[in-house]
Amino acid sequence: MLESFISYAVRGGPRIAFGAMLTRAGYKYNTNPVKAFKGVAQAATVNEVSWGSWLLDVTQKSARNELEFRRQDKIAPGDVPFGVSNSQLVTLEQGGTQ
């Protein structure tokens, strides 16, 4: 829970800044498109921090879940759950136990 809280805070901060910067660019520079575009570009750069942290967070959580799945089911990395090469299935077909 603490990890998710910190992760959401890291992703949420840049999102709030992104919205604030877009709003500022739209209202303050509504008659100057060059300055407005610079504000939008700065906001997009800040938003990329949020997306980068999201990507790292999802990759880390997915890898952890996959490792936990492999540990719980004790499936060898090359085994397909219902494939002919699955060692557990072959053992069951032979009538033995592991």
C-alpha cells in the first residue's frame, strides 16, 4: 500500500503541474501563439516525467507478479501449461508424482 501511495504521488504531481501549465498558457498567452506554444511544450515535458514513472512502475510490478506466479506454480520457464513438453503433465500421464 505504501509503495502504491508513493507511486501515485510521483505520477500525480507532474499531472497536476501539466494541467496548471496548460491552463496558464491558454489564459495568459491567448493572444500570443508563440508564447502559448512554449507553455504547452513545457507542460508536455513535465507530463513526460509522469509517463516515465508510470512505465517504470508498471514494469516493476509486472515483473514482480510474474516471478511470484512462477514461484507459486513452480512452472519451469520453458513449460507451456497444457503443452506436451510440460513436465508436470507428462508425470501425471505416466501415473507418477513429483
